[in-house]
Amino acid sequence: MKPRRRPSQRYCTHAYDHAVARACDRAFPPPGDLAQRSGETRAAWWGRLTDGQQEEVKTWRRAHRWHPNQLRHSFATLVRRRYGLEAAQVLLGHVRADVTQVYAERNEALAAQVVAEVG
């Protein structure tokens, strides 16, 4: 496939997110009749699908796509679990810990362990 534009020196987050979404669409095309046919334009493909099929494609995409921000979220959760909230805060570059808590999930397993041991 021939690109329409030359690559930039830097990419904005929207362009990066768009590139990942397109790569996921290529790697995981919808099954059977929901898939875009060879030589079919995007507009023709979408026009061929019924409303119900369009919803199926949207559901398929939600299940077979990931977003770059999930990497940051996973990293923050891992660091918080292993080294604590402050380490995650520093590594993510946050000034306040409450911002870090949006990215790093709480360790529910640790809470269950404390309750089991302490009562």
C-alpha cells in the first residue's frame, strides 16, 4: 500500500492511536460476510452492511482493538503493585498521586491478603 503522505519526525497521540487502530483492523478483520471484500471501497463495504451488521462490526472492533494508553495503564498498575504508588507517580511524571491513581489500579489481591491475615 502506498502512503498518501511522508512520515513525520514526530507523531501526535491522535495519529499514533489511529495507526494502532488501523493495524488492529488489518490484523483482526471481521469474520465472514462482515469483512470488507477484496477491491471493495470502505464506503461501499459500509453501505452493503445492514444496520445490524454494522453494529456487529463495531462490537467486533471493540473486542479486537487496543489503545496505546492501555500500555501506560498496564505499566502504572504493575509498578504500583510491585513498588507502591509513589514509584508509579514518579515514573509516570505526575506531580500529584491522585492523578497516578487514575492510571494505576488498586491492588485488590493485597487487600484480600491483609483481611485474611489480620481479620
